[in-house]
Amino acid sequence: MQLRRVAVKGRKLFRAIILDMQKINILEKELYLASIDVKRNESLIPHTTMKVGGNADLFAVTHNIQQLETAVNSSLKLDVPFLVVGNGSNIIVSDSGYKGFVILNNTHDYKILRDSKSVEKNRCMDSRFKPLDNDYLSVSAFQYSDEGRDDVVICADSGLKINVLMTKLFKKGITGLEWFSGIPATVGGAIYMNIHGGCHYFGDIVEKTLLTYGVSKEVEHDYFRFGYDWSILHQTGEIVLQANLRLKKGDVQKAKKLANRWLIKKSQQPQRSAGCIFHNLTKAEQVHLNLPTPSIGYLIDNVLNLKGVRCGGAIISEKHAAFIENQNNASANDIIQLINLVKEKAKNQLGLNLKTEVKLIGNF
Ligand SMILES: Cc1cc2nc3c(=O)[nH]c(=O)nc-3n(C[C@H](O)[C@H](O)[C@H](O)COP(=O)(O)OP(=O)(O)OC[C@H]3O[C@@H](n4cnc5c(N)ncnc54)[C@H](O)[C@@H]3O)c2cc1C
């Protein structure tokens, strides 16, 4: 009886694997017909900033929004799991890789839609990162404002890297992205995570946006319900194709100066990482623990004393304890062990349930 049950289970598993392979074969053919180059068993290491992880069953680079739309919607139609990767700067891929289709978003066009008189939207989320008195934000080079200047709305493909777009726009006299200078994000990743630079949130500049998930639709700013490290896309799984961003006809020289300051500061952070691993603390947690800042790096360094702890080739960064760095051919497993160590210590010593900001891809 027992043997029979095992045999039936084995047969079901075998059939499921064959079905998955068939779906992937059909998807590969559909993509080929849509002129999208597809690869099998592509290593994901070069496509993430953490530089760890296994292979994707199927992999393609999309160069325009029609290709991105086709890749996403063909996967959905055939029920093949898919993942859209921008710059891969906020993901950790498991050593066993990703069972499905990875779509690398290399869409890269933008256009200036319209200039208009300034319409202050006053969208300023309460920042979870309030600087300490002697912090860098009180330095005058970090205090640039283009408030009151005329608006410019641009439409950007979601695969554009923020730094590339910022530089192109400076040449056209357009400012507004300088606060995010040095963050290795694409427009799509920046919207998904609502990135923050200084006390500025990317969501504050997002206007009408084109999304896809089976069908494509335009949505307005409020649809995203932007929060700290959060947008509605975490729930819906929709993919950003293009976004309108409300920027400024600002003082380019001043904005460039600010952008360079940020670039220098950000380049000192560990680049072979996935950014801040955990969310900063909430106001309530900070008050409860009587800490001078909600910064998670401060907590890991000064309270948990875990800065510099190693596992295999990974280390809790000595430059910035909120980051885990791949210093010496780390595996994803090395990184996960450090993440778990920080979580356990925070739970056992302080009763804190830390939440990871990075997205874990595949089986951990
Ligand atoms: C050195 C370093 C410094 C960093 N500094 C900062 C910082 O100052 N502030 C900050 O907020 N973050 C920072 N980060 C984190 C990271 O850059 C951001 O989270 C960024 O938004 C990730 O963008 P990405 O394009 O790399 O997304 P990916 O890492 O490729 O993907 C992240 C998630 O977004 C989803 N996604 C990507 N593109 C789309 C799309 N078009 N539509 C829908 N979903 C999509 C992916 O599916 C995935 O779930 C830093 C990271 C590093 C490595």
C-alpha cells in the first residue's frame, strides 16, 4: 500500500516536471517569434550587484517596452513563473537558481512630454530616516531645493538606470533626480521599492504610469499607495513598462553639485551588495529602544555588535553595517546565514522582528 502511494506520487511529480518543460519549450518558441533572444540556464551572478546565485531556467533581455510586455504576458498565459530584473541591486538569488523565466529589463528610451508652470503637489512622505544633528544632511552641499521652479514631465522606460537618466536630463536643463544619484536602480525597481535618497522618496515624483499584467493599463500616482520601501506592486505583481515623472527646470549646476556629493557618498558603500538588507526601525521601535536614530546600520553596529562578522566569503560590512558584502566569492547561503544571525540576535536580545528589505529569489 505504502509502495503504491509512493509510486503514484512519483508519477505525478514526473508528469508535473514534463509539463513544466513543455511550457518552457512553448514559451521559448513564442519569444523567438517575437524576436526576443532567449537563453537556457543563464547564470544570474552577472545580473545582480550581490554577485551570487544559480541559473535561470530561461533568460532574455528585453530592449523595448513591446518586448517587455510580450515576455511578461506570454509567461502569464503559459503559467510559467517569471521574474523581471532591473539592475538586480535589491535581490539575492539562491544558489539553486530560479525555476522559471528571468526577464532582464533593458528598455531605455525617454521623452520630454510637457513643460508647465509649477504645480506643487506637496507629496512628501514622512521619512523614516531623520538625520542626526551632525549628519551629512545638515551640510549645505546637501541642501538644494528647486521648489517654485517650473515643472517638466518626462516619460521614461522602466529599464532606464536612474543615474543614466539623471545625466541625460541635466543636459536638457532638467533636475529632480539628484537626490537618487548613486543608487543603482532602474526606474521600474525604484517605483517597486519607492527608493529613498536623503529624505526624498521616488514615489513623490511618479505620475501616470503604464503597467502590465495580462493586460496593460495606465494608472495614476495614488494607485501605488507608496509607503516606506513599499508600493502596491508588492501585492499585485504588475510590471512597470513606462512612467511619467514630474521633474523641474531647475538650477543644473547646483543639482549637479548635489548629485556628485551623493555619488561620492554612495560609492563608499559596498557595491557588491544588495543595499540595506533590513528596513530601518519604526518610530515606535526607536523610542522603545531609546536609540538616537532609526538606522538599522546603527542598531547592527552599536547595539548588536555584529559589524565585521563573517560567514564564508560574506561579511557584515565594516563600512556600513546595514549592508552584507560579498567580499570573497560568497555563496547565497553565506549571506542568508548572516541575515539569520542578525534576525536571531535582534529577536533574542531586543524582542525585535526585523524585516528584510531585499527580495530573496528561489529556494532558501
Ligand atoms: C550599493 C547600493 C546602494 C543602495 N542605496 C540605496 C538607497 O540609497 N536607497 C534605496 O532606497 N535603495 C538603495 N539600494 C537598493 C536598490 O538599489 C533599490 O531597492 C532599487 O530600487 C532596486 O532597483 P533595481 O532596478 O536594481 O531592482 P531589482 O533589484 O532588479 O529588483 C527589485 C524588485 O523590483 C522588481 N522590479 C524591477 N523592475 C520592475 C519593473 N519594471 N516593474 C515591476 N517590478 C520591478 C523586481 O521584480 C524585484 O522584485 C542600494 C543598493 C545598492 C547595491
